[in-house]
Amino acid sequence: SLPVTDTSAPAADTRHVGTLIIGSGFAGLGAAIKLAQAGVTDYVVLERGNDVGGTWRDNSYPGAACDVPSHLYSYSFALNPEWTRSFSTQPEIYKYIQSVANRHKVLDKHIFDCDVLSARWDESSAQWHVSTNKGEFVAKIVVSAVGALCEPSLPDIKGIDGFKGEIFHSSRWNHDADLTGKRVAVIGTGASAIQIVPAIGKKVSHLDVYQRTAPWILPRADREYTKIEHLAFKYLPGFQKLCRTGIYWMRETQVVGLAKAPVFMKPLQFAAERHLKAQIKDKDLRKKVMPNFQIGCKRMLISNNYFPTLAQDNVDLVTEGIEEVTANGIVSKTGTTREIDAIVVATGFHVTDSPTFAGIFGKDGRSLAEVFEETGMQGYKGAAVANFPNMFFLVGPNTGLGHSSMVFMIESQINYLVDAIATIDKYDIGTIEVRKDKQDKYNKDLQAAMSKSVWNNGGCASWYMDKHGNNTTLWPGFTFQFRNATKHFDLAAYRSVATSDLGA
Ligand code: N01
């Protein structure tokens, strides 16, 4: 996480750079490639990990896979005829990202194992001062591409620090810990947990799954591609694009139910109910796993092997809530103690309250955390935040999706970013900051659109909402609307000062 460290005056070995990109997941890497293609060479990517890949490098837990079909979950400029299945696994996606980075020759623009400690806007020089474990950087433009799901959220449970066995978060899987034959507890039943549970359910001696809220789960239409499909992806011109387009439009239809008229979610809920009943025969277990909110309110999950694993003899679904963790067990709210050797904490991420916000200081020295505390996690087109000049965001506020590929949204944002940087160069702009009134109007319209959605009205508590009760994570429309909105950088929404006028 980003500790709040004050940056002192730049050290002698400070590196100056035009654009500094923080993070090299799908977003940061894609931005690096697109900037290079646009002829921008003065940029550096700082990555705290030892490789590209972001969330697909970090989330290496057993069973990790994507719930968006492979052909849509790829860059449009790097389609991949090699996908082996309709829904790709984490190792395959990670390999894909690595191969894209290699092929586009941007790795020499990266500094790995470089942890950004703070980024501070310096008004007098109109530059960002970025402090890292590998020295100081001064940059005209900073691009935050750290991702929304990068900071693990650990549950605040009494006694958890005193647990003597193995304990780790789903996104920080300890591959040295062999769970074979062990008694294991998984806390959480979100997208990560429902993949982990079946992946370890047969090898552990006993598994306790701690469910706070039962999720809606749909069948997973996953399968290996046939030889003929492989040949077609590779050699039939346009075939992969056609598949991609088909998947794209099928997914877009869900927006009608999710964002505009939740009544259209009913058929999906019916399908999920049927799936549950077909996979679980035991009436008590059925009752326990039946969700109590409208489908889509929380992220819809897909799995064919989660319910069958819950029904196994060596697996218990615990729904009484956790009272405390002891040195070697978990005590539920009803007073039952279950002894265990290991705990997998699959409790999600800090999204609207990411600790990274505390280390970014804009105008008047106010941190992004302070600004968001006041306004909620708001921005303009997910790309800029008033008070933070010359800073652009990828996967910023309200750019997430509950139904389709984040890579599509990321590419829209990258288009906008590259056009912004070209505009800054073209007009020799020294500083640029989104106008507060434009940002406010943008968010007013966005929240108005959100007010009809299933996320706001579906009767659940989800990580999509911030503490002000606003949904500041998702895009409430069709993704092509976002693509249109970000096609060109709209200079008129920003206040800019020419380089020649700086300090005048
Ligand atoms: O995290 P989550 P995740 N005590 O926040 C429970 C993406 N993703 O890592 O629902 C007990 O969804 C919490 O309970 P509740 C995807 O966007 C994609 O699983 O808050 N339980 C919930 O059950 C996804 O949405 C893929 O009541 C506690 C769980 O922990 C996002 O990542 C795969 C608790 C957290 O679920 C995050 O998914 C994986 C506590 N104190 C992830 N605190 C695919 O593409 C939390 N919980 C397939």
C-alpha cells in the first residue's frame, strides 16, 4: 500500500520524464504501447511487481479464471488466436499479457519492483514529484493505472492476527503452503472464493466456507476450443473479430436490465435459480445458498462446480457469522468452534477507499483521499479529477463493468489519454485540470442514470457503492456510449495554461 510519505525536495539523482505511468496491468501496459505507437517516447512505467500483468499476475490462486469470454477479454490491437478455451484461465491470460508486452517492445520502458510511495503536485514548477523506493522522479504528467482491485481488503475480525496456522488473502496466494490434507477455512463467497472452493475442495481434508451473503451464480459456458475453431481463429480472416463482435453485443443487452429496467433481469434470475436447484438437492443447503437480493445488484458469478463442491461430505457452508478467530480455529456467532490449519481470506479489495489515494497530493497539498472523503470517488469520464492537474486515471471512477470486458473500457480510456497527451503537445500546454463545474455536471447526470439501476435498487450491499451511498465504480450505460464519450479529448472541459504563461 501507499504510505503517506512527504516528498522532500528532489534529490540530486532525480529522473525527469514527460509522462510517468504507474502500474503495468492491462491499463498501464496498453497505455505504454499506444503512446509508443503515437510517437511518444518520453515516458516511463513504474511497476511495483516484478513483471507486467497487474491483477492477472497477482491473482494466481487455484482455479483463477476470467468470467468474460476470452475473445472479448483481449486488446483489440492484439487479438489472440491461441486462446485454448472460451473462458481463459489466469495462467493463460498472464502469458498473453507478457507476450503482448514482449511483442510491442515496451519492457525497456518499465522499472519493475518500483513501489510508488507518494506523488505530489508542485505548483511552482508545474510538475509532479514522485517518490519511490527506487528514487525520485519529476514528471509533467502522471497516469495512475494502478487498477481498482489491487489493494486487498482484510476483515477486521477479533483475534485474526493471533491465528497460528497459514493465513493469506486470495490475491496473495502462498504457493509454498501445501493445503493437501489440511483443514481449511475460506472466508467470503465472492468471485474469487467460488473459484477457490472447487479448486481446493477435493485435496483438503475438510473445508469450511464462511458465507456472509449468498451470491447469484449462473452456469459457466466454458469449454475447450476444437481443432477446427483453432484453425478458423488463425487462418480465417475476420473470424475472431466476428466472434468478438457477437460476444460483445450479447453482453451489451444485459445493460438494459442492469442499468435501465431491472425487470429485464428476471429471466437471468430465473436461470440462476434453476441452476441452484439442479445442482443442490439438499433442502437446507438450498435455503442457505438462495440469495436475498435481486440478481445483478452484486456482481453475477458463473460456476459449474461451486455448488457441487458445497454439497461434498468434507465441506461445510457456515452462515452463522464469525465471532472471533483463535490461535487454531474460528468461533462462529453461535459459539461453535471449528478447528483449522489454514485460512484463505477471500474478502475482496479496497475499491472506493483504496489506500493508494492517501499518497497522491494535488493542489494545496490535499490528498486524493481527502478529496474523495468529501466528494466520494468522483471524476470526469473516469480520466481526471478536479484539483489534480496533469494527472490522468485509467480505470478511474465509474469505469467498471458488471457485464462485459474491462479491456474494452480500458482501451476507451487509453484513446482519451493518448489524445489528451497529443493535445497538450500540440498547444504546448503547461498545466491542465478538469473544470469542477464540468465534473459536477458529469457526476450529476451519471448518478441520475444510476438511480434506476439494479445496483442501487436491488436490495444488496456491494463494493460498487461508496460511503456516500453513490455507485462510483460502474459505468451506468452501454459501453459504446463510453467509447463515444472518450473518442476525443474534450479540451473545453479543462482549464489549461500554456507553458509560456506558466509563472507569468
Ligand atoms: O471479492 P468480493 P472477490 N466477514 O468483494 C465477504 C473481480 N473478480 O475477490 O457479500 C465475512 O466480490 C463478502 O461478503 P458480502 C470481480 O469484479 C473477477 O471475490 O460483502 N465475509 C464477499 O462474499 C469481483 O467482483 C473474477 O456480505 C466477508 C467476499 O467476502 C472482484 O474481483 C474472479 C467479510 C468478498 O467478495 C472482487 O471479487 C475474481 C467479513 N469481514 C475476482 N468481508 C473473474 O473474472 C468481506 N466478506 C471470475
